[in-house]
Amino acid sequence: MNSAIKLLSTTLFILFAAASIKPANAQATPPDAPTTGQTPAITQSMNSMPEMENHIFLHAMLDQFEGRTNSQSTAFRWDGEAWTGTDMNRLWIKSEGLIDNSTVSDGDHEALYDRPIPHMRYFDAQAGVRADLDSGPTRIWAALGIEGLSPYSFELAPTLYISDGGHIGGRIEGFKDLLITQRLIVQPQAELNFYSKDDPGRKLGSGLSDIDSGIRLRYEINRKFAPYIGYVYRGEYGDSATYAHQAGEPSSSSTFVFGLRMWH
């Protein structure tokens, strides 16, 4: 359990350390900024002026910081990201993972260079490195993807991963905020993972490996702090399900979740 706590503490430090101190030339985020990592349109317009282009921005978000519980088990999940840079060049740090019975799984940590895509107003290209660091064997991947706002205000982040030995992976993440009131918000979310080859060491099968999806209802006490409750379905498929059964673990679960969403 100590190793799980150390990994979680390190992750939270990485996500929020950069955002806790603002350099002298940093510009504060407007109070009505949206709660995603995207720069507001009005700020983008201001930054089109030459004297604004080199201002450094900082942003950190813990999108999922939650307990997951059902009649069989209780687990803890985190999913967060932080970025720093200008409108044109940014460094992103992303991290997610699951702690269950003192075991850390799905420990995905990424460092990415981010730049807007010409003629695609709401999407950025991202390239960098992913490291799978948890209680299982370590894996290192090259990462290439895009992230941004699609039509109908869906946040999408498809990413391609390439590792040695011809291993190729893919991930599609997406969510949408649905406002009930200005403070009460419903967020459906889904993450799908795909792999070209089996990886028995990490209990991953080829094809569609797993899905983590859910719906969360949050109340924004203010724009930077929002407790939430929700429901999550997690399922493993193909050989991933076989590996889970061999380890005496369920291949699917439905859980009640409760947590906090925070950003800086």
C-alpha cells in the first residue's frame, strides 16, 4: 500500500506543482474560463497580438479524483492533467490510474508537446512519450494524437501509441458537459483502449481491450471546485477478460462513484 500512496502523491505533485507558482509574465485565467484545458476564445483573440504571444499560461486539472464502490470491493481512481506554455507551444503532463487492494493498475503517465493544428480551430496536435508505471511491468510508448472540441461540444482525445516489438495501441477518450443549471452539470464520459498484440504481463488482450465509461453529476461550488457522484461501468474484453478470469478477477464491474473535480 505504501508504494501506491507514494505513486499517487508523486502524481498529484506533478499535476499541481507547476500551477501553484505563477511566473512574472504569466497571465491569469479569466474568471469565466471554461473548466477544460482549452484557452477561451476571447483570450485567444487577445493573444493574436504580437506583444501577447509569449505570455506563459499555467493550468492543472483533476478531472477524476474518486472512490469507486460496490458490494464486492472499493477502489480509488485518479485522472488528471497539467500544461504550461504559450498559445502556440505547450508542455502537457497527463496521469491516470486505479488503486484496488493495495495494487496500482492502469498507471498511464504521459509527457506531450502540444501545438494548434492549422485550419482546425479547436484541435491541437500532441506528440511525446507514455510510460506505464504501476504494480505491473513497465512499458514505454511513443504517443501521437489530437485533443480538442468537436462539433456539438464533445471533448475528444484520440491517441496512437507505438512500442518496440511491433506493439501498437490506441485510445479514444471523450466527454460532454450538459448543464442542468449554471452550477449543476451532468457529464457522460467514456475511454476505450485497443492493442495490436496480447501483453500477458499487463493482462492486456489484442483488439478492444477495455472500456471505462460513466456518468457523473457534479455541483460547482465555484468554477474550480466541484464534488460529484455518479455511476461507472468498467469492462474487459477478449483476451483481457481471459487474463482477468485467470487471475480470479471479474472482467466487468458496475460501481457507484463519489469524488471531487478540481482545477487551477
